[in-house]
Amino acid sequence: MANRDDVSRELGECTECGTVYAARRWPDGTIKAIGSESCQCGCTDFALVETDEETVPPNEAE
């Protein structure tokens, strides 16, 4: 089992319908939705949602 520090919280997008979920990215690169085994459409494949730092409000940027 992965160390808690090796797993990061991300946004995962269903590869079938595009629904976005809170997700965990595992050390092997697997993206899994938090709280569900699959998307509402039944798909179990998720892709990492890439975020653009410019879209983060300035007061929330690190």
C-alpha cells in the first residue's frame, strides 16, 4: 500500500463523458475518484485535469 505522502489529491476527469471528480493520484500514475469506484456513466478511467496557475485567484496562489 502507498504511503499517505505518495498520494495526492487532484481533479480527475472521466475519459468517457468528461465529468470532473475530486480524485487521488497514486504513485503509479493511476487516477481514482474519491468516494466512488466509477463515474456516473459507469466508466472507471479518469485523466488528470491540468490546471493553469493563471486561473487561480491571486489571493489563493502560493
